[in-house]
Amino acid sequence: MYHLECIECHRKYQPTDVIYTCTCGGLLDVVYDYSNIHITKKDLKGPLSVWKYRALLPITREPISLHEGGTPLYRVDRLAKSIGMKEVYVKHEGMNPTGSFKDRGMTVGVTKALELGKETVACASTGNTSASLAVYGARAGVPAVVLLPSGKVALGKLAQALMHGAKVLSIRGNFDDALKLVRDLCDREGFYLLNSVNPYRLEGQKTIAFEIADQLGWRAPDRLVLPVGNAGNITAIYKGFREFKRLGIIDGVPKMTGIQAEGASPVVRAIKNNAAMITPEDKPETVATAIRIGNPVNAIKALNAIRESGGTAETVSDDEIIRAQQELAALEGIGVEPASASSIAGLRKLVDMGVIEKDESVVCVTTGHLLKDSEHVLAVCPKPIEIDATIEAVRRAVYSN
Ligand SMILES: *Cc1c(COP(=O)(O)O)cnc(C)c1O
Ligand SMILES: [Zn+2]
């Protein structure tokens, strides 16, 4: 039905192999026998969810699920007008069970862990991966170990990891250090690694593309804009669109457009320099902690997705991210965390630069929910107005500016 294949040397591995990267060091892809997969638009009727696409997921057992996917695709005309565009949509992944798209990967990844007979799951995380792993580990009844960069995780995410009973380790180092450690830990202890280097997680995340195609009436938008951290999601979504095209469900694939923060932008630099590989950054820094990553593991796949699709990559400043977050919240009623808002900030910048045409149809993926990082909200929004409990004081305050 499917196998794992190295994107560098094309060595193949079986579904029963517990392996994350090829012996040559290359990243792995899940490859299906597409000639034996026959799904049509008709087969895809009914409510959206990750598991609706089972025919294109590498799982045989009953899934560990909390009803992930089925997130709204909002048309955002007021925001579009403010940017100077005609057709802009927001795919709000913050509406998943734990508040980020990571759930799409974890429902598949944790189910795979059980299929492989693994008894402990583990990850390094900037926050959302740990929240999601803690929740799906609890749902599956297996212990979860999460490694976080000390002091740099949004409180909502940390709260989730703690409350759902993961073993939470705070590493004196950044995300890239934590990832190196957890890979070593999994090799030594036989824990199942659920970072996005794990190709099964990306299989769950590719369903974002399937849902967008369905929600747009079986077509792909001209362009997809999303934040890039470890670069798994851009890779996964591109794979999803390509699979739907290959199966004849849609005609085209969108231009994949990755946005990074100025302080953590190895993928953007590689695209601009036309480099074959990224140069890792030692001290990534940005208010958008979910994309505060200097050495993205899926960089090769992401560079390929961007180049093959005719897309691009751009940086945005922290100020631009915060402004976009506030604009999306106030103009459209969509609350997202800072990393997610970078897609909106990036769209605006690329339209201003003339890179994105005003008549393109664009979907921005907003990856996580506003409440993940309410500390940041309190830091950037005006304080509540404290007044006496009298109607005069209330009226004065209502009409003050
Ligand atoms: C994980 C995450 C990202 C980055 O996704 P990658 O697959 O690592 O590129 C962006 N935004 C949010 C909210 C996330 O949780
Ligand atoms: Zn290989």
C-alpha cells in the first residue's frame, strides 16, 4: 500500500521499520501506490476531518482521535481590501482540538506509534507540538516526554503540556538544541519521536491542502501563504496538493509562499541566494516563538516545494507581525498567535513589493489560536480602563478616547 523512501538516495523502507531519516541522513517521504488509490470528489462528501482522507493516510488501526481538522476557511474581504487584494481566505488552524495544526500530525503520528508497538512518545517543541503530543498521548494512554527551550514557550502551550500530564523538561538552550537532545533520547530509550522529521506527522498535516481544495469547490488557490519554522507544514501542504492533482481531483498546485521572522530566516535567505541548502542560524529570535527556529529539519523539502511550485519566501519584522495580528483580530474577528499572523504580514509585504499580483486568489494559513499566547496580547494591547462603579464614570469612560 505504501513505503518510506529517502528523498536523496531513494532507498526504500517498510511500514514496519522504525526509522525517521535514511541511513544516508536524507529525509524520508511516505510514497503510496497511487495507481491503486481511486478516490473521486464523490467519495469525499460529508463533513471535513483528517480521517475522512484515510485512503491517503498510512494507518491501518483505529485512530487515536479528538476530531481534528475540519477547520474553517474564512473569506476576509475587509482585510483583502486593506491590503489591496480581491480574493483572500484564512484557513484558521487555531480551531483544532488543542488550538494548532499540530493536531493533524499528532493524530496520525500517535496512532502510528501504537501501530509500531511503541510505549512512550517524545518531542522537542517551541510549544504547540508539546501541547498536542501531551493531549494525544493522554488520549492514547501512553506517556509523553516533551523538551522545551527554557523561558521561550508561550504560557497557554506550556499549560496544556502540564495539565495533560506530559513529562515536561525545560532545556537551557534553544529549540534546535532540544531537538538534537530528543533525537538522541529516542535512539537510546526506544521512545517514538514525533517531531516533524517524522514523515507520518506530515501525512496528517497534508490534509490542510485536501480541505482547502474542497472548501474552494475543488480547486487550488493561486497561492498559499504560511509561516515557516521547522518547515514541515509547507512541505506537507505541498504534498497534499500534489496528491490531489495526481488523483485528478484538482487541476493545479498553488505557489507555496513561506514567511519567516527577520530574526529566524534561514529558508528565506536560501531562496534569495538561490542556495541548495540553508545556512543554520545560531541565535534565532522573534516575538513569534512558534517559528523561532534556526536550523529547520525539513529545509530541503521546503526549498523544493517553494521552487517547484513557483512560490517564494519573505521575511517580516516583529512589528509587522504584531500589526497583522491586531488587524486580523479587529477587522475580521479572527484571533491568532503571532507566528500565524506572519502569513498576513507576509502577504501585505509581498503585495506592496509587487511580487504577489492583486488579482491572485490567496489562502493564508493561520497556524495557531490567539489564546496560546495571551501574555503577548497583554504586552501589546492597551490596558483595561479602571474606573469607579458609578454610571457617570462609566459614561465618561465610554466616550473618552
Ligand atoms: C509549528 C508551528 C509553526 C511552524 O510550522 P513548521 O511546520 O515547523 O514550519 C507555525 N505556527 C505555529 C502556530 C506553529 O505551532
Ligand atoms: Zn538515503
